[in-house]
Amino acid sequence: MVGHSGWAAVPLVIHVQAQTARISGAVVDPTEHLLPGVEVTLTSVEGDPPTDNAPAGSGVASTITSETGQFEFDALSAGSYIIIAELSGYARGVHPPVQALEGRSIDVRLPLAQAPLSEVVTVVASTGAGEPIETDEFQVEFLRLFQLPTDRFQEALPLLPGVIRDPRGRLSFNGTRPSQSTLLVNGANATDHVTGQFAVELPLSVIDTVEVHAIPYSAEFGRVSGAVTDVHTAAGDNHWDLDVGGVIPDPHFRGGTLMGINKATPR
Amino acid sequence: MKVSGPLRLGKAWFSQAFSYRFVRSQVKADLPGEDEEVVEGFDAFTQVDVELNDHHTLTGTLSVFPTKVDSMGIDSLHPALATPDTDSGG
């Protein structure tokens, strides 16, 4: 008979579920619309701090925002992270460091500003057949500083693509009359329902942006076959601002004699 | 003239603008009576913005724009007697 006694080795395995951190969020444009297809990079602050010009994708993790502009980084170690977002046409967005804690989820919202335009407008003067006699280039940023040659925004509309003034002085949007178009002021319809013409006058100084949408058949606008002129007014900010212009009137002469005022547009 | 600034720092802002317009356009033709179109108008615009929270801003605007036109559309084929004087606004 053979006896057997002793300790049997029983393996004991303990699974320790390591708690990880999670960072998710959304990337939006200046109008708070969600942006899909944005390359989002997560970079740890503790490791090699990212430089301002570090390319996207060089961090500890990288992803692309979904169709709804969402992104998510799972299974992260606790620590401090910087989120960088890049999309063509927008300025690089850098979110300040966020502190990821084990077992916690952080939700961030990262706005991207429109990238400044850098096109150059080249103006060439030539005799028509020979070599150009003079060439000059203007940065778009410089062109924006030009004074408008009018005191009414309607008169400046032909400066925009798709807008011309016909021989009778009427505006033509995308080949149609103003009565076939719509004027929106801060999103509200400001078209005269009787004449179809623009129903409001606005001081030039309150206008922030004027945009002509030449594709009217969109779900956003509708009820128009020409174009949509979208005017946004400028809001005040935390700084006081006083702007006065056009205080000197143009004299009116007739037959060499001063007959009063020809034009006065203080604004 | 435009004045803008804060009603309450970081919370509410206003913008107020006025402009006056007097434009005389003379027709270079030998017309009986008046030979010019005169446009006179006054535009006022007020905007108040209040930040309700981080994602919402309440904006109120008021615009007043009375305009008067004498001999509207006068030209060499339409003398003053055939052109209207209008007084409009909103």
C-alpha cells in the first residue's frame, strides 16, 4: 500500500480590473454645428509636452470625429491630457489640459474657428496683346479694409459673387429679381410681402456680415427661387465703442452757384 | 453714429446706431419743373444681447427706417409730373 500525503498546489488567480479613464466630446464650428471628419489627437502633458506646431496624430492616441462630430478615447491612464483638433479650412484647435481620473469619464466641447483666408488677388494691367505692364498683388486681409463706396448695404451687394445690377438699376441675384429672393436679418425674414423687395434699411455700421446664398433650394431656407441675402448685425461687447462717420456733406452746385447740399450721410 | 458697449460686463450688451441720408440726384436733361430725385431717410437700429448660458444668447433688435422720396425714378423720359413722391418706412 502506498500512502500519499502532502500539499497540493492550487493555483490562485486574482483578476484585478484596472480602472481606466475616458475622454469623449464633440468638435463644433463657430456656429455650434458639429464637425465630422476632424482629426483629434490626445497628447499627454506628463510625457513630452506637445509643441504648438506638433502635427496631429503624434500624440498618445488619435481618432477622427464621427458623422455627428463626436470623438472618444477609452482605456486611458490617469493623467493630464491636451486635446488637439485639426480640419482643413479651420484653425487648429487646442483644448486646455484636462485631468483624466481613473474610473471617470470626461466630456469636452472643442470649438474650431474659421481659418483666416490666405488667397492673394493678383491684378494685372496690360495693353491687351503684349506683356503685362504692371502687376500687383493684394492679400485678402488687406482687401477687407477697403472702404465701401456706399452708405447702404444694398448698394454694396454687387460686390458679391452672383449679384449684379441691371441697366435699370435693379439688383439681380443669380439671374433673378430681388422679388424672387429673400432678405434675412439675423435669421428673420425681412422681405416686403407686397412688393417682394427688401423691407428694411439698416445703418451700415451695425452690419457685421452680409452673405448671399446662391443656392436657394436648400432645406435651411426654401420658399425662394433666386438667392438668399443673409445679413447679421454686430452685437456689442465688453468694450465701449463710438463710431461716427460721414459728417461732412457734399455741396450741390448748379451753374457754378452753391445751391445747398447734394449728399449728406452722417452715420 | 454707432455706440456699443456692455450693459452688464460679460452678461449683457447693447448696440445703438443712427444714420441719416439725404441724396439729391439731378437728371442731366432739359425737363419741365423739377429735375432731380431727392431721397431723405433716417435709420435707427437697436440691438440688445443677453447671455442666458454658455450655449444660448437672447438677442432683441428694433429697427426704424422712415424714408421719403421726391420724384422717384425721374429720368429724361419720366418728368417730375409723371413720377410719384413716396413716404414709406417701417
